Amino acid sequence: MIKSVRAGKEVSVMTPNKIGILSGIADLMANSGINLTAVAGYARENGKDAEIMLVADETATILDVLKKNKYAAVKEREVIIVELENKVGALKVLAKKLADNQVDIKSIYGTACSCAGPCACRIVIVTNNNQKALVALK
């Protein structure tokens, strides 16, 4: 059920939590020719701040674009990118492999498609030991 596993990078930006922030960031990425392959975000507990996580092949370019446009709280971190079959139980297989190998998931988000043909789900994971997780999932 796991189609592929690879190391990747995620760019995280902390920003004020206000209407239009994601629209502005998406506009910057599109105008810079950056194809985002995954995105997640949430409002922080204080309600005033938000964190947006972006994944693309060009993480260095994302960093440059955000910094040039006055996004100061920007960081890059290592992630694992997993392509799963879009089938019942696929996430169960992934989660069990990590648990069986004592890998702690720190964050996880993903997508699924609804097309009629064979399509993959993309899962982005940060763990306490990404190298161990890569071995466990291959």
C-alpha cells in the first residue's frame, strides 16, 4: 500500500492569523513559479498567530520568496513524504510500521484524490527520528 517514501523538506512560516494570509502566500508562490505539492496550516492556540507549512521541490526558492516579502519567522525542516495507495487501510499500514519501530510522529498531514483511476495519497510526516522512519517505511 505504500507506493514510495522519500526524505523532503517543509517550509514553515509563522504569521499573524488574519483573513487573506494564505491567499497572499499562494499568490507569491504562483507568481514565482513554485508548484506546491502539499500545504497545511492552523491558527495557534492564542488565536493571534498562524503557522502555514509548505512543501515543494524548490524549498530554497520558497524561503527566498518569503523572506524577500517580509515574512520573518520562516524555517525549514526535514520531513518524510509518503505516497500511499488510495485504499482503505493504507494509513493503518503506515502508522503500524512506525509504531512497530518505535517512531514517534510529531506532525502529519496529507491529501487524497477522488479520481476514478489509480491515484496516490500524499502524506507529510515529521517524526522523532526521520532516518529510522524512512527505513521502517521502505
